[in-house]
Amino acid sequence: MIVQTRKEAAQLGQTKYYTGKSCKHGHTAQRYVSSGLCISCTADRAKGFRRNVADARSGLIAVTVMVHPDDKRAIEDTASALNMGRA
């Protein structure tokens, strides 16, 4: 791989570049021009995120509720408020 700076890669219109130096986690991978982040670190972070989402989803319980049409809006508002509280 060609060693270049982020600025040089940006001027050439590239999306990735290689510095030849290790990131703070010890990877000697390419980096993204847009953020300067190491590709390996970004992939590791995405894997961890997906694992956390899968773990969170495994604790959910599906519920089916029959609702009278007059109560539908009140229940939707309550569900929306509960979801906002999780964020």
C-alpha cells in the first residue's frame, strides 16, 4: 500500500488512505478519509454494537393487544411515551 496523508488522499478523491502507522489500538490498517478512523477499529465497534442490539432484543417479549377503536389513540400515545423514555 502507498503511504500517504489524509490530506493527500482527500485531494485525490479517495475514501481511504494508509499512514503506515498503528492506531491507538495497535491496528496497522487503512483509515477513512472522512473521519480519520481506523477501518479495523470501526469494524470492531460495529460488531460490538450489533452484539449489544442482539442481546437487548433477546430480552423482549412480543405482545398482541386487542383495542377498542376509541382507546387506540391513547394507547399509541402511551407506547410512544414509553419508547421516548428508553432513548
